[in-house]
Amino acid sequence: MSTRKEAKSTNKPPYLAGPNYSLWKDQMKMFMCSSDLRTWICIENGWTEPTKKNEDGIDVVIPMKEWTTFHVQTTQDNYRALYTLVSAVADEHQKLIKGCKSGKEAWEILEKHFEGGSLQKESRLATLSSKFENLKLEKGELVRDLETKMNDICIESRDLGEPISDIKQIRKILRCLPKEFDAKVAAIQESHDLKNLALGDVIGKLETWENDMIEKKKDDRKEKNIAFKVSQTDEEDVQTDYDEQVILLARNFKKFLKNNQGT
């Protein structure tokens, strides 16, 4: 299996190793659109060899020597798109698109291979829907961790053709927080129309609340430590007083015995 890493240069296409297909798909589209938009147009619209009607009204391939500038340009764009895809996949995946004549054909083969057919997509979407509904902030996790888990689900769902709206994400994240967030959740719901809030703004408000809670817990621990030290010091002072009293009593008792022996 190839161990080549994903290219970081903006002059090289993102590299598809397999597990990163969802991310690669977005990156490849951006790469093509930014480097030469015509290559992505070929992926979207496809390409076929230039044809014309013969005397019998049948479509026949136009000999290359008769191609117009448009034919040359669209063919170059197509093979640029196809080469970009071939050079951006691991060796074990190149065999999937070997023999493809258009970038669109190669793109759709890779898409079907990694995302599956309609039945597989429905099954994966059902799994993602279940994961989304069962999302919650686990013990020891931060709001940022919850956002990351939700984002992973939403990206995969979007890539399978079913994007999850921001309002649905906001309502979900407000429902799956522990009780210590209840006051903040209520404040957000009462003071804002959720439809007009950006997901990032909601995350920001929750993180601010979370940070305040963390600082408060730190302050509480400091106060408890100080109280414990004061209590411990008081106990030591009491013990010291008691010890001194015992020593004084022993001395007085010795004096008493000595005086009695002399009489």
C-alpha cells in the first residue's frame, strides 16, 4: 500500500490515500476550481469525442485534423482533469479509473467506490442520523470536542447528499449539554431567535460559559485548600496548647511530690 502523504503544495493536487476520501473530495474540487476552472467544468459536464453527422445522419467521430479550436480546448481541459485525478490517487486505486476517457467518468467511479451505491448510502445515512441523535457532551469533554464530533457527522452526511442545516445543529447541541449549562441554554433560547443565530456564535457563547465554570471550579478548589490549611493550623495550635498544659501540669506535680518528701 502506498505511504505517500497528502501534498501540501498549492501547486499539487491533494492526495487520495483512501480513508480521507470525504476530505479529499472537497479539496480536489477547490484545487481544480482555483487552478483552472475549466477542468472542474469537465468533471461537472463530462466530455465526449467531437462528432458530426455523416451523409446518412449518423453521428461519427470527427478526425482530429478537422477539430476546431473549441474541440481542442475542451479535449485538453478534459485530459487535464483526468490526469489530475490519476496523479492524485494511490497506486491501488488507479486501477479503478484505468481506461477512463473522461474526468467525469473517473470522478464518478471513485465516488461510487468510496461512498457506495444508493443502498449503501441510505445505510450510512441512517447510521449517521443515529449518531447525530445520540450525540452528547461526555464527562471530561469540552464544547469544542462536541462540535468536532458533530462536524464530522455533518460533513459525511453532506457528502452523501443530505446536508444538516445549521438550525438543526444548533438545536441539537443545546439539547445534549449537561445540567450545568441549563442556565446558559435558557438564556440563549430566551434572548435570541435561533434561526437568526450562526452556529459559530452559539459555540462561542457556550465556550465562554464553559471557561467561566472552569475558572470558578479552580477558585473553589483554591478556597477549599486555604480553608483546609487554616483548619489544619488551628488543630496544630490546639494540640500545642494541650501539650504545653500537660508539660506544665507534670512540672507542678513533680514540685508537689518534692515538697511533700521534705516534710
